[in-house]
Amino acid sequence: MARRRRGGGRRHPRAGARNSGITVTIEGLPELRQRLEEMPAQLKLASFRALKESAGAVVDGTKGRVKVDTGNLRGSVKARYENNRVRAEIGWWDQDDRYAIWQEFGTRKMPARPSLGPALEEEKRHLPDRIKREIRKELP
């Protein structure tokens, strides 16, 4: 009979983490945030629309790349938004998705099978053009 292992075993440093996403740091973000605060509301909204479009593209790209066994990770990757901060987080947040981090970065015994990282890399070059397009719609 198989026995479950209890404690004492080596675990991935982020095993069981509630957030299984990738964090992207943008250089010059404090200055950008300050400038966004000074922008008129309709330009903030335009920037948020562009961000939401890009986040949707990253979610779709991740769904197309994720390794499918049960389909759980493909079906549960999500984007969360903070409109007042023009911020999006993309990843897996359900307790059942904690293994997404292992898929993305691999383990000692399993090679990485990234899906979120490559989708983000593909989309990041499109975001500036999306922002420009949305802001131009708002300008007279």
C-alpha cells in the first residue's frame, strides 16, 4: 500500500504558494505611476483598456501553450485587474492550481514547461502600440 509522505521532504521553495504567476518589473515605474496620476481620467481609462487587451492576449497565449493533462491549468489561468492603478496580474490563484509553478519553472526531477513566460514575452512588444492606439482615440 502506498503511503503519503509527511513533512521533512524537500519541497519547491514556492510549493503551496497561493500565487502561481510571474511578476514583471518595469523600469521607471514610479515615474510612470506619477505621470499616470497626473493624466486626465479618460487617458487613464484608455491606458487601462490597452492593458486589459494585452492581459487578455497573455491569458489566451498561456492557454495555447500550457501542458494539458486534465485541462485544469488551461481553464483556470486568469487576469486580475486594479483599474485605479492600471495594473494587471496574470496567473493561477486557486488552491488546485499550485502545481502551475512547477510546470512553469520545473523541479529537480521535472523539466520546465513554461507557458505564461513565453506568452508574456510575445505580448510585451505589443503593449506600447496598444496604449498609443487607445490614447489617440481619446485625443481630439
